[in-house]
Amino acid sequence: MKTKISQLLIIVFTVLLFIIGCKKNNNNDDNVMPPYSETGAKMLAFKANGAVWKYERYLSFMASLVVSLNNKGSFYVSASKKDGSIIQFSIPEGVNDTGIYLLDIKINKDIYTYFRWENQSWKYYSLDSTHTGFIQINKLDTIKRIVAGKFEINMIGKNDEEMKITEGQFDISY
């Protein structure tokens, strides 16, 4: 009987040590940019006026990360978070390979970006003739359906408030 109790205590003690000793490795720190990748990791992140913004998957009637790339080279990305903030950018044509694509309405009036930031009392930002950006596509794999790259965008809101999107990166399977 003492042997069974001793064995049971050893098992319970071992399990408790295991549970207490396990430390959660949280790589999802809200203030840290994720590492850049090109694997289809379903990641989109950037700094908005210096603050880290990362796409969050959440339950909704709408997808929280959408990518569209068709055979005519139309490229569209939309990413959102639980707090309601959202970023969208679109190039209506010509995205057929890796390279740098300008977000400049002087070049093509149908190019657009849009950013709504919950942190800023639902302020909206977009492009104008002096606020531009770029998308650099580093991987475009139409067989594995992966698109990855980087972006930077300067946008303007009402009352001439500027929004600088820097260190933008995406790695998305579509």
C-alpha cells in the first residue's frame, strides 16, 4: 500500500513540476514585429506612425485577411484586426512578377490605399497627389499561390493628419 501511495505521489509531483516548469513562449508580443518570411505564413504587419500593427485572425462574417491576384495582374490586399482597424491596398493591373510597384495616384488614379485605425478614434487615411508609397513583391509563386513582400505608404487624413506606414511586410497564401 505504501508503495502505491509513494508511486502516486511521485507521479503527481512529476506532473506538477512539468506543469510549473513549462513556460509559454509568446512570440505574438503586440509591440514586436514578426520576422519576415516567404512561406505563405498568413502574416501582415507594419508600423503605423511607429506603433506596431499586426493582422489578427478572428471570427467574423467577413475574412480578416484577403488577397486577390488575378491573371490580368490586379492585386488587392485587405487585413483587419478585432478592434476594427483595417488596411487595404490595391493595384488594378500589371502585377505579374516580383518587383517594386508604386502606389501613386498620379500614375494611375485607380490605385488606392486605405487605413482606418481604432487607436485614433476611427480616423481614416488615404493617398493623395503628394502622399504615395510602394509595394515590393519579393515572392510571387502562382503554383503554390504565395505572395510575399514589403511595403511603405505615406497617407493623409482629414485635417491634413499624416499617417506613415513603415516596415510593412506580408506573407500570404491566396
